[in-house]
Amino acid sequence: MAYARTIIPIGTRRFVIKFKQWCHDYDYIGFVLGASQPLIEHDGVEFGYQRQRPGTDTTVEDIYYRGDFGEGMIPGKALMRRWVGHRIECDGTNVRWYQNNHLMLEGDAQRDLSGGYFGIRQRYERDTRYDDARIVIEEEDRPKRPNFLFIAIDDL
């Protein structure tokens, strides 16, 4: 499990995580959002995918996804042994995962994802690499402050 060094600030309503990935193996890769601590056993939301039929070691051209947004299969999207752009968009509880600008998965988390750690879980992914990783904050809940200032002056 690898976590981004910087925590997404609490109160962040919308953010986007972008990175490039070179997959060299077919095992499970998971994405963790909103973890309060960077731990293997986390309290965040996790979803992920693999490029093999569940319960086998057979590599396929399809993606089998599973996690907090359900499970299923996306045909023909394994995209192994090449650089692939990933984008994970979070807006409150709504999460959308794109691969090369193609929507792969959309779901609603059981809790608000307004901040916390982002992590990537890998299992036996030999020679899988990542590059150009960024987290872009699009909207933050700012504390409400008055737009005027009171100055107390005594004995004028």
C-alpha cells in the first residue's frame, strides 16, 4: 500500500486525482479514498480492479472490478504494458474513475469523502509503474467569515 504524502484537506468538496500507470501484471490494484490515516487496514473507501478472471491466474483483456462500488466486468479495457492515463473525480460522495478518458466506474460512497488520504494498493504487481501523479483541489468548504472588521476604540 502506498499513500500520497500530502493529505487532502478536510472540507475539500471536489478533487481530482490524475496519474499515469504502466501495468505489467494482472493482479489486483486498488484505490483508497478518504482514509483518516495512511494504514493498510484503513477506514476509507476502496475500489479496484484486476486483469484476470476471479479465482484464476488467467490473464484476459477485460477488467474485473470490485470494492465499495460493487463488482463487475468491463470488456476489453485491460490495457497492459502501455502508459494509461487514470483520473479519479470525487464530488462529495460521488466518485468517477476514468481510464484514458473513458468512464470505467461511477458510484456513491456510503460517507462523505471531503478529505483524507489517497492510496494505491497493489498485490504482486511486478514492474507496474506510476508517473505524473497529481491531486487537484477544485472546491473547498471555507469557514464562513464576515466580510467586515470591527475595531474597538475606547475613549475617543
